[in-house]
Amino acid sequence: MELRTLRYFVTVAEELHFGRAAARLHMSQPPLSRAIKQLENDLGAVLLHRSAAGVSLTPAGSALLDEARALLDQAGQIRVRVAGAATITVGILGDSTDRGATRLATAYRRRHPGVEVRIREADLTDPTCGLRAGLVDVALTRGPFDETGLTVHDLRADPVGAVLRADDPLARRDHLKLADLADRRWFRFPGGTDPIWQSYWNGGEPREGPVVRAVQECLQAVIWNGTVGMIPLGHKPPDELVAVPLIDMAPSRVVAAWNEGDTNPLIQSFVRIATAAYRA
């Protein structure tokens, strides 16, 4: 007994006319009649009385109609639940125009054309992009941060530089060390931000300066106040700014992160595809 055949039966039972039922089902009448006859043979019961006056339900047909409607409704709910499960929410931190991220999006869409990918762009106060809060399934982000309860997979390492105004005397240097910036004001993240993350972007030292939450706020703090901060060298700053390589800073790691023990196959596929996309 197939769902399709039950749907045929319900349509005939509602129309009580094979011609109208066939039209509603966008099919011709002979295969519809054969399907209903086969269903009666399978069940060993007559479901419909056919006469010159029209079509009517037998007691067996009335009983099947209730059951068939319930089964079809349940099948519809299953489809909705399965479709809802075929989604993945990706948290993104920073520049979503990164070529690695662009290659990842193209490859993932090709590999999983039926999966809806939802994007949540996070600000700089949460490098996990909402993983611990259950807001995303997987994060495309940067380390280092507190990895407790998370699985973290490295995708790429980017050298970093100090981002300065173009008219800053240090902007003319080929490279800098953190000591060259010791007496400068840096941008900082709000209280409660992951301390490992905060320490990295402050060069491992406590700093004074404006509090920012987003990449654009960091850049504007430099433009307006001459504040110093760091930026991955793969990111081109606005024309008013210059990024000077910091030769004594560890690279900024681009990573994929997800909750430890989460075996969602869409996440595992995401990580495999991301690894290839960023390696390219």
C-alpha cells in the first residue's frame, strides 16, 4: 500500500467522481481506476460502489478514508520535520568575503543542494559566534579562544599587522614589533569577552583605549582617534589606513569550531569541505 495510492483513494472519496478526481490529480481516469481496483484487491474489500448514479463509499471505504487521511497527514508532518532538519546554521566572524569562505560556500552548495544554510554574523565579543548558546551549529571564526566543550579544526593561519592611520609615523615602517606600540592606545573589547581572545588581539598585554564590538568600529577607532589595533594581513584596510606586519605576533588562526560530541553529518561535511576550500 503506497501513500500515492492512498492519496488517489482520498481524492476519489472526496469527489465521489472518478473524472473530477482524475482532473484534480492531473492524471487520466483509466490509471486512477486501476489504482483503486488494485487497492481493493490488496485490502480484500470493496471500498467504492460504482453505479450509473455515481460513486459512493462502502462501510470499508469510510473506515479507510479516516485512516488514510491520518496517514497522509502524518506523512506530511514527517516531510516538514525532515526538511527542517536539513538545515545548518553557520556562525561567521569577520570578513565573509574571504576567498576561502567564498570557495567553501560554492563547494558546500554543490555538495548539498537541498540543504538550507543559515548564516549568523557575530560581533567581536563572542569568537564562538553563538556556539555555546546553541545559536549556530558550526562557527567559521578565528582563534585563539577558550575551547572548553568545543572541537576546533584549523583551516589556515594568517600573519597579522598593526593597523594605523596612513599619516602615522609608524605607518612608513616595513615591519613593527609589539614593543614599538607599547605606549599607544589600543582598541579593546567589552567586559566579559573571552580573556584568551582579548589578550591575543591586545598583543598579550593589558591596554587602554576605546571599547569596540565590530570590525568596522575597530577601523573607525583608528581613523578617528589614531587608536592602534591588529588586523589579519589578508584583509585590506580602507585607503586611510595601513597594515604594517608585526613580526613578533603569532599568526591568527582561521578555524571551524563545533560543539564537542555533535555528530551531525552536515557539520562533518562542512569541515571536510572547508579544509579543502581553505587549503586551495
